[in-house]
Amino acid sequence: MLIGELSERTGASRRLLRYYEEQGLIASRRCQNGYRDYDERFVDRVVQIRGLLDAGLPTRIIRQILPCLDQPRTIHFSDATPEMIATLERERDRMTSRIDCLSRNRDAVSEYLDAVRDNRSREAVGTEPDT
Amino acid sequence: MLIGELSERTGASRRLLRYYEEQGLIASRRCQNGYRDYDERFVDRVVQIRGLLDAGLPTRIIRQILPCLDQPRTIHFSDATPEMIATLERERDRMTSRIDCLSRNRDAVSEYLDAVRDNRSREAVGTEPDT
DNA sequence: TGGAAGCCTCACACTTATGTGAAGGTCAAT
DNA sequence: ATTGACCTTCACATAAGTGTGAGGCTTCCA
């Protein structure tokens, strides 16, 4: 599959796909004419990369954890150096606190929206003045 | 409280606090000599801002949702224009999907770590060769 | 009175993740 | 053969979040 198709199927711009390659997040073979040639598995891979980026992880961390998240769950124990494991544990914890923080704030936003909605319906029956 | 103290208590550099002010995320009174003067509530506020930033929200969104998340939960219904509510709902949904994505990936990392740990203990009793 | 420590503004610099455009090759169809 | 839709590399641009340093206040303490 050429870069245009990968782009369409993942929603990442061509530019961005070349950037991910430059960052070592994905790889491509080259056709005789120099065109990049990707295989199927990169569709999921790119989607995952974008999810992680959107979740706030920088490419250098993604590059590290990506091998562990490969589709045909082949565990590469060879990569599992103590430093690697430490990095992963640290990153897992960071992800957890990020999740907690996001959840708290999302809940706060939700509560606000609920309160506004309540206020609206009270106003609708003309019961209370607002702030 | 002067900027130095706020910096120490929040872990954000002075530079960053000035930047947040420039971005409209926090505000300060000024002393006669021009020094910034913050009150207590900004400690929590800054911590919250950093949490949201770390969670991937850009300052322009944080600026919008911050008033809704104020400590003494004063609901400012006056701010609740339809566009504002729409933005908040959109942002709440984005936060939810970010949480889901982060959770999935964190779980994948956890699974990998568990697998490595299992492999380690099997190795310890000399049962299996590795990949 | 002098120095250290804290503050101010301004400004240049860097990284990360992106967009955009130029100059040019390839390929398929007309 | 030319057009249009691909692809290539290179390079400049931008926003966000930071660092760092210059040049210059203030405040306090010895």
C-alpha cells in the first residue's frame, strides 16, 4: 500500500506519516521508483500511534513502548532490559495518573453541564432566578 | 504570595507562571513595586492546569473550561452560552475517548510487564527458554 | 553602602507535532 | 506527448510549552 492509501485509511496526513517514519515509529519498504510501500499491519499501528500521541505521550516514549504493543502479541523478551522495564513501569504509572487527572476533570465538566441543564429546566418552569 | 512561593508550592517555574498568566489561565494583583501577588487559591489552580496540560488539553481549551471548575463551586450560568456548552460537551467527549485510549494502552503495557514478570519467574526455576 | 536575592520585561532559542509549498520524478490514461 | 494524480525530498512556518539570559528594578541584611 502506498502512502496515500495509508493516509486515507488512518486519517494521518502524508506529511505526518513521513514524520512518524523519520521518528522511527513506522517503517516502509521502497518500490523501485522510490515510493514508500507499507503493509496492512501499519494501519492499526498508525491508529495506535495517534491514540498515544493524542493521549499526551511523546514520540520518544511511544517508540520505546511500541514493540511491546505489537499486534501478534509476540513478547520480545530480548528487549526487556531492566532499564526498559523501569521505563515502562514509570510510563504506566504516568498514564495512570493522567487517566485519574483526566477523569476528575471530565467529571467536573460533566457536573457543570448537569448543573447548567438543571438550571435550565428550573428556569423553564420559572422557579428560580440565576446567578 | 509572590511568584517565587507559588512556583515552589506548585512545581511550575516562575517563567511558566508568567506564561500561564499571559495565556489567561491565572491572574495576579500587583504590589506597588510591580511584583505579582497571588492568593492561596492559585496553588490548586496551577496544579489543576498542569494536570490538564499534561493530559493533553491545549491552553485555549483549558482557558474555556477553567471557570467551570472553580473551587468554591460557583456556577457561572452567565458564561453558559450555547456555544460554550457545545464546546464543553465536545471536550468532555474528547476527554472520555482519551481516557479510553489511554486505558487501553496502559493495560497493554501492564500486560506486557506481567508477561515479562511471569517469564522471569519461569526462568528462575529453569523451566522455559525465551524468545 | 554594598551585595545577595527576588522581582520585572524583553527577547531569543529550542522541541514537538504539524501544515504548506516548491521543484521535481513516475505512471496511467487520453 | 501531455495531463493529472500520484510520489519524492527539502525547507520554511507555526503553535505550544519551556529554558535562559540580559538589563534593570527593589528589598533586606550585614
